[in-house]
Amino acid sequence: MLASADGPAGAQRDERAFREKIDIIDYDEDPARFVANALSPAKVVSVTVIDQAARAAG
């Protein structure tokens, strides 16, 4: 979320907002692969889907 305001204080808030780093996660229909993608670059040893209908992973 980004809020903006007029004047120097608003410009400073906007500048700080753009310094934040974000992670881009490759989407995958398979919940286990999606979780592994979210944890990248760590090597994921195992993901267990505990409720396939709810697509929950644990």
C-alpha cells in the first residue's frame, strides 16, 4: 500500500516506500511447488499437503 501527500514530508514518505524490497514468487497450481517457490533460494527438502481439498500445505 502506498499513500502520498503534497509537500516535502509526503515526498519523503514516498521515497522510503520505494526502498522496500519485495519478493516475486513463481505461482504454481501445485501447493507443494508453490510453497517451495516461496521459500527459494532455500533448498526445500519436503512439503506435505495435509488437505488437498483446501490446498493447505504443512
